[in-house]
Amino acid sequence: MSTEARDAILGRVRAALADLPPLTPEADTPVAWTYGQPRALDNILDQFEDRIIDYRAAFERCTPATLAEHVVGALQTYGTASVVLPSGLPRSISDAVAAAGLEVRLDEPQLTRIELDATSAVVTTCAVAAAETGTIMLDHGPGQGRRALSLVPDVHVCIVLADQVVSDVPEAVARIAPAIRERRPITWISGGSATSDIELSRVEGVHGPRTLHVLLVDGS
Amino acid sequence: MSKKLPVVTSRGGTVEPPRLTPAPPPGRLIDSPRFPAQAKVELGNPVQRKNLHHAMTTIRDKRARVAGELDNWEDLRLAGEAIKNRTLRHLDTYLVQLEENLTAAGTEVHWARDAEEANRIIVGLVEASLGETREVVKIKSMATQEIDMNEALEEAGIAAWETDLAELIVQLGHDRPSHILVPAIHRNRSEVREIFNAEMGTYGRPAPEGLDTEPKNLAGAARLHLREKFLRSKVAISGANFMVADTGTLVIVESEGNGRMCLTLADTLISVVGIEKIVPTVEDLEVFLQLLPRSSTGERMNPYTSMWTGPASGDGPQTMHVVLIDNGRTQVLSDPKGREALRCIRCSACINVCPVYEKVGGHAYGSVYPGPIGAVLTPQLRGVTSAVDASLPYASTLCGACFDVCPVRIPLPDLLVHMRHKVVEGKKAKGGVHTESAIMKATGRMFSHPRLWAAAVNAGALGGKALTGRVKHFGPLPWPLSKWTNARDVPIPPTESFRAWYARTHHEDGSLK
Amino acid sequence: MTTTSTSPGRSFADAPGWGKTVALFAACANDVMFPQAPIATTRLLERLGCRVVFPKKQTCCGQPLVNTGYYDETVPIVRNFAKAFEGYDYVVAPSGSCVGAVRHQHQMLADHAKDPGLRRDVDAVVAATFDISEFLVDVLGVTDVGAYFPHVVTYHPTCHSLRVAHVGDKPMRLLQAVRGITIKDLPDADRCCGFGGTFALKNPDVSVAMAADKARNVASTGAEYLVAGDNLCLLNISGVLGRQQSGIRPIHLVEVLASTEEES
């Protein structure tokens, strides 16, 4: 049945396009666009900070040495009781969180949805970030965890390294493309969840973490 | 397929079993009244008019601001147009490539020629995946609305729960969407509270006691009501904003996180997507993920975008299906002019800027897609013979504001005129007498014969001479002139036409007399 | 582009329009109902040194028919237009809408008729067709046309002049150079007035609702005159304003530009 429909649809498509010359897509329709171009910004990290704050997410800078204490500080600010730490996070962080008396949950074996729903916070790293749009991209590799981890808990502390921040979407797509080609799932996060569905009044935090806390790690 | 069976009563008759989900309004969209008739009804709704004016003005300003931030916005539009043109002009190549890569990534691909076939496939897939629970969660998808999927599932005894806040409001409100991005814009906050109080408890967790009308509390009620559905979901149904041919990746652009919930918590994911939603390569996403958020919600970037390429081990649904739907798209594709409408990325910028839409809202259009894109695409997909479809291309003043904001440069005003031509040709082919056609023929004759026109001009001046001194202007006149004069004064024609003045004051070579 | 004042005593050879012959495209509605606009156009262009002729064969640009979907019925009108204006370097109309229609649709209709000869004729006419605001600024190179209009006005940029003919800010620049004038900004200026040709007859209720919005915005400026470059849009808005006894008078852009101190 599906082959019949497939053949019919492809046949219709070919018939519909019969008026066009037999050229390759590239020869037929040139695209005047250069991919992966950076956007000129005065200061990429400052712009990134501006945008994150504009989204009403929290933003802090730290160094590699102070990262762990900032993670703990952030979690404590939000009254975190339990936090899920994906595998692959630096040991220093899990040690600091445990030492601060917060309940650490690991995802091995995988937490059930109910357990995840009852977990207050999650800490992840990321793959790349785009300054112009204040976007953080996860490819759910080591340190980031499977997608549900950064979705269900209400607080998401996200660690962004300074050299992961590029100017804008084109550079970011170029950086994340290999992960997509490896068939990794990808999540782009720009601020917290929001809706404007009721009378167009913007409401923050529908599903998804209502608190996003970004830690920018700058060694310089 | 276990269809819901009528319930046999104790008296031996049968009644329809109770519905699983709220009943939508009765009737089919294609049977809607002509646009002018429904528009008049909608004009009489002051709550909607106020909401629409506020919402559309706000969203227009936001879009203009963020589009204006990018100094290469026009280049982006040109690139978006070119990439979509390339895709459509070689759609067979890209469909085959997409299918190969979807399959290689572990996604099963299905093809559906029309709504009926699509629903048959979807119901079958859902049946095969469900255990005892007879419900699915869905992310907002125009394609599923087009094929009326929810009702097909309801008839098969499966409840489809909308999880997008506005679609939830529409579903619980026994209503139809009125916009493709903010479908409940015609409702104000007290109406939303009433709907939540009245209906949430019947279909899940009731609204909290003492719920007020603050949007953030209404959203909070939705969060709680939907949470339990997300956490127990087995099957999720989505659409897709983009499908990448060279990798088999699907992309969903959203704001609330309900998409992420559906995409990562269920065991089985079924994505229903129009065949035109393809982009050739991953790199092409850099163009569309700049164009779409700025054009739709007027943000630099929407809160959440999800991309996935087949099942990911240990993460989210392990069974994935994509249902590719035609449902009239190949018909549109076969029209060299009309196919430009298939570039649409469903951003709603045209709807938000349309002065006609702002007055009447989406329900006046009798179609899943309202506004300028709806007035073009719906008659292309459904044909121009129904009363509403024949009227849609005329639901526009051709002001051109829509083209200015379309991120993929669809020439909407030209396509509206193109579809008007199709309506006219359709009526001619059917035969019979049409007043408008006769008038147009006569007018055409007058304007292509200079002497006929000159005589008409003189007649106007004569009329003016007859009325001068007696009447200052025309007030209300009988039908059909009443269409104009009910609201507007009209001056009487001057006593001397321009050409008469020129002949009186100039020689033919332009020198003065 | 120079701003040249046409003060008396200047020799004709200095006049911006010297040596130029303009074929006046009056526009069908203007010929019958609003002759003041093409009259003002003629007087203004002559004041600037042009010779103005009126090709009598002209009728209409065809827009009302083609925009209602009647392509075949419009083709003979396109043919007549190309014939009427054949051979002129400048075809000028006081109507951004009609000029837009000629430039945007006549070629499409010639192709629809599958008539390459007609297409060639149309190409020539299209290249020569201008709205009065474009002709003044781009061809004659003037923004100050020596006009005097001591009144408070507000200007509505008609949709087709803006988005089909693409006259841009030329009308406003011309208005700003008028002596004695006070220009009030029109709120939501670029929103459609609701006329839309046959739209006003097919969708009268929506049309009136939109015209009412526009009329309200016009009235809010406190202007004495509403100025626009298309008389049918003016008819639409001023019709509503008149019914409301608002006291605001419509006037075509070119009539303002043609006004001089002597005439006031």
C-alpha cells in the first residue's frame, strides 16, 4: 500500500515539474548565500550575556577554578533539594554538590519520569552557544545527559565555556552540524519557556525549566 | 481497527458512545459561508476585535524591530526564497533522498496521497503502538489539522490531547483555531478561565480552586493539567517545521516546551509532515532558523528548537514514523505560478500584517489557514468551486503589506490575483449567466474602444450638469450602489471632464489656445 | 538631484522640463470624476517647462478588470494603452495606483495573451510610465516646484503607490518643499484605507470598517486637508469623513503642488 502511494506521489511530483529544464538543483537554482559567516559583534561574550539577561535568565561569569562553587551557589539560590548530574560532568562539580549537602541523583539506571519530575534541578554542559540570539545548544553528549534531564526538572544550570560561544546562528549551525550528521539529538535553548497565547501577554515558564541559570566559564 | 461501537441501550436502541475528547463545532470547514457573510458576523464581535487589534499591532512591531536589527535581512529573504525554490523545483530528488536518510536513521517512512489515507495510516500506527491506554499527546501541527486527524482518532476510540496552550484552549473550548501561531487569540482571559473551569475536570486534572484570570496562573493551570498526560504518554504525534533531506533530520521550533515533552517522553513518535517542508542540507537551517523566529513571534530566537535524526539510543522514543502527506500539494506544484505558495514556512507574518485579517480574525476564512496565505493556499489545495473557496481570493484589498514581510518572498498579492483568475475561469467553464462577468465584458469593451469611452466620459459630464445646483453630493442610494453609499458621501460628477477641458484650452500638439 | 525654484524671470531654457514632451495619462476615474487632478498635473508640468499632450485614445489601465480576475477581457485594454502612448518618452499620471498597475501587470497580460509583439510594445510603454511624484523628483530633478499651500495637511501614502509603484518618500519630499504648508504625521499611515477596488463592493462591511479606522486617524491629526496621490482612495476616506461631517477636505497631491501664491 505504501509503495503504491509513494509511486503515485513521486509520479505526480515529476509530472508537476515537467515544465522545468533538466538541470541539477544547483545549476537550476543558484543560492546567493555564503554559509557559516560570523556576524561582526563588538564583544561576543558581552553580547551573549546581554541576550541571556534579556530573556530573564540568570547569568554569571566564573573561572575554571571557581566553577564548582558557582554551580553549588546557583543551586542553593533556588532552594534545590535534589539535582540530577549527567555522566561526564567534571568530578569537581559532583564532589562540590555532594559536599554541600544536596541530594545527587544519577541517571544510571535511568530515572523514571516520576523520579525526574520530583527532582528539583539539573546541571549540564553544552556543545555550542550563539551570542547574537543568546542561544545555547546541547548535543546531549557527555556532561549534558539525555534530553529529558534538561527538560523536566524546574531549574537548569548550564555551563558554557567561553570558547564555545560563537557570534550567531550561521557559525553555530556550522559547529553543531557534525553532531547532527552523527545523528545526535540536538536541543536549542534561548531563555526559559514562554507563551504569548493568552491575549498575547507573555508568560514565562509553561513546560520546561522555569529557571535557566547560565554559568560562563572564562579562563582569560 | 477497533472503531468505537454504538452503545446498545436497555431498550434495544443504540446511542453514540460518549466522546473521549471535547467535540469540535459541527460541520466541515469547506461548507463554511462565503467570506463576506462570515466576515460580517465576525465584525460584530467586539472582544475579538479588541484582542486582534492589540495582538496584531504588538506582534507587527516586534517583528519589525527584530527584522530591522539584521542588516542582511533582505539577503536572508532572498536566500530563503532561493533555497525553497530549489527544493520545490527538484522535490522528487529531495523526497527520495529524505526517505533514504530517514530510513537509514531508523525512521519508518509512510506516504499518504490524501487526508483519508493519512488518517488510515496514522490510526494504524497508533493502534500498533498503544497498550491499554487509548490516548496520544500531540504537538501543534497544521498538517494534522488539515487532515482533521483528531476526529479520525476519536472515531477509532483514541483520544488525541492537544498540548500547545492555545490549542488546548481551542480543544477544551469546543472551538476552532483562528490563527496559525496564536490559535486562541480570539479568546480573552476570562473566557479562557471559564473554559478551564468548565472542561479541564472532564478530561483530566481539573483547574485549581479559585483560578483567577491572570495569564500566568492560567498558564500554570495548563502546566499542571498537561503534566500528567506528558508523564504517562506512550505515543506522541507531531508535525515538523523542517525536514533535512541530506541527513533525515526533523526540526521543531516552539516556545512552551510541550514539543520537547512529547518528543522525549513518549515511546513512539509519529510525525505528520507536508511533502513541501524539506530543506536540502543541514547548513540551510542557518537561513531558516534566522527567518522563522523573527518573522513569527518577533523574537531573535524562540525558546526551544528540537532536532532529531531517528531514534537516539537510551533517549526518547525508540520507534519513529514519518507520514509524508500530499493532500493537494502536487496539484499546487503543477501550477508554475501557484507553486510559489509552497515556499511557505508557516510563520504567520502575513496574517499579522493583514488589515483585513485584523478586522475579522481567522474564523471568517473557513479554512485551516487564514489570512493572506490561507486565501491563496486553501483554494489551491481544496479547489475553487465551493462557495467559501471561490470567495477567499477576494478577501483582500491587495494592499501588498504581506509580501513585504514574507520571509520567503511569496508574491501573495500576485497569487491572489492569479487565484481570482482561476475562480473566474472556473465560473466561465461551468457556464450560465453571471452578472459580474457580463459587466466586466461590457466594461472591457468600453475601455478597449476609445470612442465608446469618450462617449461615457461625456455622459458623466452631462449627468453632472443635470445635477449641479440641485444636489451637492450623493447620499445613500439603492442597492447595489448602497454598498458604497451606505457609509460614504460621493460627489456628483463635474460638469466638464478633463478631456473636454484639455480640448477647450489646448491644441492637440500641446500648445495653449 | 537639484532643488530648483521656478521664480519668474527665469528663462525657459533653465526650466527643468524644457524640451520634454509629456503624454498625460489622466486615469479613467480622473477624466470623469476628478478632472482637477490631471488639470493640475498639466498646469504644473507646463509651469516647469514641459509640453503636455493628451493622447485621446487613452481609456483605462485595466486594473479593475485584471484585479477581479478577468485577464482575457483586459488584454484589449492593454493593447489600446500601448497604442495610445506609443512613441512617447514620458507618460505621466497623477495616480500611483494606475502607474503601478501598468508597470506590474501589463507585461504579465501580454505574456498571458501569448503575443510577443504586444509584449515588446508594452515593454516600451512600461519604461516610459511615471507617477507625477516620480517624474518630478527623478526626471525633472526637482523637489521644490514653487508651490504655495498655507494649510494644515496630513498625507496618506496609498498602498499601490507605496508597494507596487514604489514611489518611496518622493511625495513627502515634494510636500515638505511647499511654502506655507504644515504637515501633520498620520498615525498608522501605511495601513490600507480599505478601498481595494472591487473589494469595496465585494466586502463592503470590512471595507467600511477599515475606512473608518483610517478616517479616525486622519481626524486625529487636526488637519484641514487630507492629501493622497490616488483619487479613489481619497474618495473612500473622504466619503466616510464627509458622512461624519468632519470638515476635512480631500485634495490630490498634485493639486497641492500646482497651487501657487497667485492662485490662492
